[in-house]
Amino acid sequence: MFNKFSSEDVPAQNQVKASVQPKIPQSIAEEPPDVTPKRRLPWLTGIQLLSHTNQNQHFLPTGLQGIDALLGGGLRQGQVTEIVGPSSSGKTQVCLSSATHVVDKKFGVVLYLDTSNSFSPFRISCFVNQVHPYLPKELKERRLQTIMSNIYCQSVFDIFALLDLLRHVESTLKHSVKLGGSKLCLLVIDSVSSIIAPVIGGKNSQGWCMVASVGVLLKRIAYEHNIAVLVTNHMVGGENGTVKPALGESWKGIPHVRLLLSHSTGNDCGTVTVLKHTLMVSMHLHRHEIWFKWVVSFSILEHSSVLVESRT
């Protein structure tokens, strides 16, 4: 089901796509059928929730120091993080960087669901060269092969395929089936809006029901299996000539964290703004009408980032 990449999939010249032969991991192929009945989550006390947060939820690096600092350590396991922004703002770059660094630091396996043919093994190889610039060629190729071997990519082009795939992933996790002997720790969907937008709008109630199902599955996979979920979303026109994240108010409640990326015209820098964060909610309630916004500037091409502003 998932395509597994190796260092041989990276083009010798400046090509951004790789021609690969799909491989089905043995653990996936041998997965038992999903016979688990639907159930509701148990009631938990406040102390149980606090204990779960302190013991089971950790942060995964994005590879961009400013974004990691902005999020208090990176992508939080057990939560859904959404990256929104216009075209060419760096959303896919953040996804590829996160996948590379998570595997490179041996946190676990990454599942990458590609809805717009944006996954690039070549760009991942560039990240490896940036992270390990002084490694001998042989060791660098070995490191690249290890990283590629722990990133599973699957192309998904409609919401029905996405729902089937997410249910399959959930079933696999429920039966404690590992990928290549490693634990899944990051699920990336780039981009979720590409396959959700066509089924919503107007009075299409069935479309909105499917969107709700996608959101519930993502949050359940993240929470029950302590996995970080990273999705991207595009921007649409709003009132008075403004722009806003796509997919409407119903989807707005799905991600725990929402970051807005914007690319500065004429250079390789951009800004990242926190639009939503669980910590921001608590601060807003504690400070009453004071709203915090953190802004971080980072270089997309040079793969570096610096925190530049914090204001109320």
C-alpha cells in the first residue's frame, strides 16, 4: 500500500521527481482485517489527562529552529498541526523537512500522503546534505538510504481513498503492527484541502459529513496512538479582499495548532504566524482580552530560522 523510497530513487541530476517501484511493507501486507467494533473513548479525570500529557506526548523536530521554538519544541505528538498559506509559501518544504529530521533523529517511521504530486526524494536528499555537510560520501549515502527507507509515501487523489487509507492506518495501529520494525510517529497529508475542497460547498451535506469523518479519524489516530499529524491547507478569498484558510469554520476546529506561512516578495524569507494553539487559548482566558501572536522569520532556501518578534 505504501511506497518505500531508497537512496537509489534520488536522481543523479537536478530532477525533483523520482521514478520508483512501489513496494508493500511485509507488515502492512500481513495486517489482519479490521474487526474492532466502534467504541467511545472512556471518561478521564483531569489528573489522568495531565498524566497522559506529561508522560506520552513529546515533540518532533521540523528541522526549522524558529518554528520549533515557536511551537515549544516542534510538532507535538498526539495533536494535529495544520500549515496554511498561499502557493509557494513553503508548506511542502516544512513537510519534507519534518519528515527528514524525524527519521534522521530516529524518532520512528513517517507516513507521507501526497495529494498533489509534491513529494520529492531529491529535496529530501538536499536536506540530508545540509544536515550532514561534512560526512564522507559513503556515510552520507548510507544515511540517506536509511532515511528514505523509513519514509512511506502514498499518492491519494480523492476523499474516498483518503478515508479508506486512514481507516487502514488506524486498523494497523490498533493491531500493533509496525512498519519495517519501527513505530509510526508522524503522519503527513500534503495537502488535505486538495481533496476536501471538491466535495464541499453549497448544500452538499454528504461532503461535509465526509470532511467530519476525516477530521475525527485524524484526531483519533493522533490521540489514541500518540502520533503527530501534520496537514497543509491553502488560502481562499474572504470578505473585503482579505484571504483566509480554506475549508471553512467546520474544519477550523479540527487542528490543535494552525500556522500561517507567507512568503515575502523578492527574497527567500517569509513569516510564520500562530493562528491557533492550545497554549494560546489558555493565555487568552487567563489574560481576558489580551491576545498573543508570535511571528517567526525563516529562510526557506538556506534552511534556517530565527525568532524575530513577540507582541501583544
